[in-house]
Amino acid sequence: MRVAIITVSTSRAAGEGSDESGDRLEQFARGIGGEVVAREVISDELDLIAGRLRHFSDADPCALVLTTGGTGVAPRDVTPEATRVVIEREVPGIADAMRDASRAHTKHWLLSRGVAGVRGRTLIINFPGTPRSIAQAGAAIADALPHAVALMAGAPSEH
């Protein structure tokens, strides 16, 4: 399964610090059988984020596009808005499960505004920007993702 990883961070895009969240997200993707074919660090700009999500859904299609960062309540946090502009159908259970998994680890879990949804045959998921949160949130959804990707690709489903 082809996976693109996008780190949304104006400071990281400017070269300040390492992309630890992107590293953790890449580990997560590989752990669920993903082949990471692209990894980018971009600024917190709605149009830029939406453009890259479209690119990895349409022009260079990936089964999964995983973002990290820009999901909080700061004025610059616009990843969920960019994602909503791009997706055709929301998958709220994924984002809900990720928030629920964070509840035991941080009192700020409820401030995460990440979303998940489908564009064409691509599943787009917003992860938190904190590196330690990626494994926690990812554990809650890891088992469902290969099944979701298979369904989006047209695989028969057991109902």
C-alpha cells in the first residue's frame, strides 16, 4: 500500500529542528505494511496543504496520506480545514478513536481537531503533531487501516 507522509509545520519547513513527528509517522506506516513513497515538510498554509493532499490523491495516488501537525487550536493550525476542503467523505470513527486513545496520556486530548476522510481511493488521516502521540493514536486505528484501504480499492467485503 502506497503511503505519503506530510508534516505540517512552518518551523520545520524553515529548517528549524528535525522532523521527529514525520519519523514516527513513517515507522507507523511501515508497521502496518505501508510503502512510504513520499515524505514532505510543508508550512501551515491551507492552500498548500490542500494542494499536496490533492496531489497524493489524484496526480500521484497513494492509498494513504498521513499528515502530522496543524490539528490544534492555534490560529495557524489549519490542517483539518484543508483536509475537509479536499475529502469527499469523512470517516469520523478514525479521528474519534485517535482522540480517545490520547485521553489516557494527556489532559489536552480534547483539543485535537484532526479529521479523516476519503478522496477517490485515498484515505487521508490527520495525526497530532506531538511525536509521542503518533504511536498512541496510531495503535487505536492500525488494525482497521489495511481493511479500509482494501475496501476502497474494491476488494470484496465480508458483511
